[in-house]
Amino acid sequence: MSTSDKLFRQAQEIIPGGVNSPVRAWRAVDGTPRFIQRGRGCRVVDADGKEYIDYIGSWGPLIAGHAHPQVVRALEDAVKRGTSFGAPTAKEIELARLVVDAVPAVDTVRLTSSGTEATMTALRIARGYTERTKIIKFAGCYHGHTDALLVRAGSGALTLSLPDSKGVPEAFASQTLIAEYNNLASVEAQLSANPDTVAAIIIEPVPGNMGVVLPDPNFLAELRRLTVEAGVVLIFDEVMSGFRLARGGAQELYGIDPDLSCFGKVIGGGLPLAAVGGRRDIMDCLAPLGPVYQAGTLSGNPLAVTAGIETLKLMNAPGAYARLNELGSRLAEGLRRAIRDAGVQACVNQLGSMITVFFGVEQVRDYTSAVSCDTAMFARYFHGMLERGMYLPPSQFEAAFVSLAHGEAEIDETVFAATQVMQQLGS
Ligand SMILES: *Cc1c(COP(=O)(O)O)cnc(C)c1O
């Protein structure tokens, strides 16, 4: 029995399912999740000493790689000065400044400890600001695990076929209206069926939580136009895409100014940190300025803020995003070649450092096409890659991430492994 097997048994006795977040249990691909003992750069080492090239990157935060020396040094320094004060610190201003400078649509920003808190807060602000109650979300988009947003959610909820969680009162879920991604008519239909009652539309501008899906040309711009017309707050949930697709996130790439934006993952550099930000008049609804309450004992935690600042500084280096795009394209092209040569039915969706291989379909552009994928074939691909030292997300409905710590050599090694696995799947 491997050390991971033993640890997983122990964990299952005292932690529900042995994990502290469901997708880590590998239910969608079977097998024992690897317990990780350490990581450096683009590699992680499991409890049995086996090394992998990592494409999870802690599910997004580690865009600079594991244990980046600059991040580690700053954290060592910070930890000696105390880990939490529950009082403001100068470093919070520094991080807020990095966000405000990078994202033109963000005038002010409030820090939280998780992406879930950020989106929850964004909805509360939107409801307080508009004095309306309903929200529209898109099928397959995941925005964290608050009640209102666990309706037709992606990611773990999709993996486990639990699109609607038990424990969410119907009265809450009924305030959440669903539209289809890349389908403007579905948004228009919800807006006209619910006149003057929709507070917000929340969207992953480039969804990563049903696997990576790209917006059709003009889809996001049209959404912006519709929300302005209807007096609806447009919330871009850039917890995954923010500071990843570009310094200014998906909103920079597509030239859209949402009213509110949520960040997480990358802005915490691997520590618990997220943020909600946006237009000053809307953000001013937040306590202590306004009537919308929000708080957090560890919000703006000095260690988390330190890791975030150092990570964003690394991403501010000239050419950082061009480099990520290059590596992402190289991987996508290699995978497409492997798929073609093996005659496997699959497609690759990639934007910058976000990438998903979907099996059994010609293209994926929304929730319906995502869930029609061949998840059994994905599981075989996953295990084939794992055997060859490639640590991919253990679900069809997740994005794999390339980091600045990956190099051409690792990408080519990965493509080589994928070529072998695809040949097996195709034969
Ligand atoms: C990860 C994620 C969240 C939730 O963030 P947590 O820190 O896990 O609570 C919300 N929205 C999107 C788009 C995400 O990818």
C-alpha cells in the first residue's frame, strides 16, 4: 500500500471523504488522491516521493510556481513581525493599489479571505445598491459555495452531479435565475420575465469551472449593453481569470468595464486572500460607509497580503503574460497534434495559461456541450498522464494551469506523454 493510500484511509476516518474540498477526493476519476509533501517551481512531490509536473497550481493561485524564492523570503520576513492584528496595516494599501492600478474598472477594493466571500459580498452590495433581490447566473459557472450561487454551478458540484446542493432553501435558490453562457437570448428572456427585479448578473467572463470555455465575439460586450439598459449590476467573477489571462484580467482582454469584479486565487499567491472591487459609488454601499454589512477577522491578513503583493509584482515584470500565453499555446498545439495523430475524438479549449481537453466532443461552448463530454475517457487520460508524471486536475470540468515556472522542456515532456496516452485511447 502506498503512503498516499495509508494517509487517505486515516483522513477518511476523521475528515468527511478524507478531504477539505470535494474535488480533491478524485471521485470523478477513481483512485487514491496523492498526498503532497512539497512543491517547488512547476513540480510537486507526493507522500511516496514521486515527482510530478503540476498543472493544478493549487487550483489557480500559484501562477509563479511553488515556493517562489521571492514570495518565500517576503513571507519569512512577515511572519516574524506577527501573523494577524485585526487592525489595518500599510501592506493592505499596497495590495489594493496593485489591484486598482491594474484594473481600470476598480476604483476601490475590499479584501476577503476566499473567493466565496468575495462573490457573496458582491451580490449583497448589488442587492443593497439596486434594492432588488434576484440575480442571474450562468449554467456551469462556479462562484463559490454560498447558497444563492450553488445553482447549476460548475466545478466540484458539476463533477459530483450535485448541481443543486441539499441544504439550500428553495426560497434562496428561487432568487437565482439561470441563463446559458454564450446565449444572449437566454439573458434577455430572464430580464424581460423579471422586469425591475434583477439586481445583478454574475459571470465568469472566461469560464474555467466547466472546463475552459471561451466567449463568442461580442457576447460580453452585449451583456454589458443589456445590463446598462436594465439597470442591473454586472459582476465579473475573475477569481480564476484575474491577473491570469492578463494583468487586468478577462475584462482587459475583452475591453469591458463591469460594475463589480471579484478576484482571488492569484491575488493571494497561495495564501487565503480574495477581493471584491468596482465602481466607487457602488462600493461605497459597504460598511462602514454604507448600509451593506461585510466583515472578516482575518481579512487583509498580513501574510496573505504579503504573498499577494510579491506574486503580483512578479506578474508585473515585462513579458510575464506574453510568456504564459506562449507556453499555453505551445501546450494546446501539442495536445491538438496528439489528438489528431491518434484519431481521438476530443477538443482543446485554451486561453493564455488556462487549458482543458474535452473528450468525446467536437467543441465546447456552454454548459450543455460541456456535460455531453466522455468523462470515462477523461478518467483514462488522467490516469495515463499521472503514471507518466503529469499532475492534472482530476475532473473533466476543470482548467489546467500553466505557470511562469513551467518551461518549454516541461511542456514538451507533457506533450510527449499525452501523445502516448492518446495513442492508447485511440487504439
Ligand atoms: C475558485 C473560484 C471561486 C471560489 O473561490 P474560493 O476561494 O474557493 O472560495 C469563485 N469563483 C471562481 C470563478 C472561482 O474559480
